[in-house]
Amino acid sequence: MKIEHLQGLISAPFTPFDSNGKLDVSLIPPYYAFLKRNGITGAFINGSTGEGVSITLEEKKAVAQAWADCSNHDADFKVMVFLGGTCLADCIDLAQHAYEIGLYAVSLTGAFYFKPNNVDTLAEICIKVGESVPNMPFYYYHIPVLTGVNVAMYDLVRALDNKLPNFAGVKYTHEDFMDFQSCMSYENGKFDMLWGRDENMLSALVLGAKGAVGSTFNYAAPLYYDLIDAFNNNDLVTARKLQQKSIDMIRFLGKYGGISVGKAYMKLVGHNLGEFRLPVKNMSAEQFELFKKDVAGLDFDTFKSK
């Protein structure tokens, strides 16, 4: 399989729920159109931002089907499906479903309960799932802050090279720039390394990253495209200012409750996708009013997605 190196901003979409917390896939077609309008080049669905670990197997398939229905005609928009990591049988089932409905790629993370004890075991797991969809790109999703699986990706890349033909690369959500650069350089850039830390994008651009997957791209894509343009034009002063703007925006996630705050940002750009499921905490109505005032102080309207 020829490995395509994806470019641009790939959104990590939120899974839409109605006011009763039930899945509402009717919100996905306008969500897709909104992302396209803001230059987003793909979607990484059912991941951390999409609460993939909090929705059922049937819901995951329904979300995947909805994204396929509205985007499969679009060769310039790649949809990647996160499979999970704890039950391999479910992961294989989801991977084969994604292939059957025509999505672009699948992604697996390290099991986060019974964890793989070394890189060889992790590679064995990847091979088992990846081989179930041999004609579909397979990405590993490296997010040790959530999984606790902190294996060097350089070691995993070497372990999978020439053993899993459809291994495409890594969604890299970690801050180990030495490891990331080593993966970028491996075999003259053989594998697709997608950056996954929005608040560190400028540093990843310096190392040669061309594609990124992020949650804040949902509601602030213009900010990041301006940052990329500034970097490409060697205007590092502007690039650093824009990265700081991103950091300031992301700091509000910590102030108001974490990952769920992303859906509050989405309300500010006209998309009410419901709330996060437990155990994630959502902000109160009073907190939301304070949040809106804080966000206005960032001049959010000047760089938000529209």
C-alpha cells in the first residue's frame, strides 16, 4: 500500500447528543459542512474528543455511518475511525465496519486497562487489528497521558515496518519532540506523522509536520491556518503570537473543567452538540456565562471558525 502523507488540519469532532444525552447523528451533516467551510481536511471520529470510550459499539457504528454518508463523495476529506484499545474483538469489528462503509483509515491506541508490557506486545496487537483490514491505512494513536502506555513511537515504528503493510503512521499526542523527530526521519520520512497537540503546533512545524489532528480545530481553524501561513512565510514573531493565542484559548479548558469545554466553544460558533457523558464534568449555566466573558477577552470572534 502506498502511504499517503496527509496535510492540513484534521478535526477531532465531538460526538453530538441531544438534550437527553442520546446520540443525534442528524447533527453530523451540518457539522461536516461547517468543517469544510473552514478548510478542515478530515475528521478523526470517535476519539478522545468524540468520547469514543463513553459510547456503545452500536453508537460508534452509527457515528461512523453518518460521517460516511455525508463525506464519502469528498476525496479531499479523509475520515479516520478510532477503534478503542481494550477489546480486540470489538476493535476488529469496528475496523471491518469502517472498511465496509468506505471510510479512509482506522486507528488503534494501546490498551489502557491491561496494558501491553513492551513494544513487541504492542506491535503484536497492532498487527492483529491492522491485518483485519489489509486494504485500509492503519494508524497508531499515541496518547500516553490517557492510556498510560508510554512506549517510544520510534521503537513501535521500527517494530511494525515491513510487518504490517498497511501501517501508515502515528497520531502523535505527546510532547516528546525527540521521539517525534526520530519517527519523522525514519527511512527518509516513510510514515505519516500527524501532530496531536494543538498548543505545541509551532514546535511540530519546525520539525517538519504537515498534518495535525486536534480538537480546537473544530472552532478555531482560522487561527491555526494563520499560524501555519506565518511559519511558512518565516514570520516567526507572528507565528509565536498566534501560538500563544492558542495556548490562552486552551487554558480555559483547564479553568472550566477540561475536555468538555470544547462543546461550550462549539456553542459559541453556532453548534450545540449537547454535553459530555459521565464521568466527564460539564460546566453549569453560571459557569458558561463566565466562560463567555473570558472568551470574549481573547477576541475569539476574530479567529473563530464560521
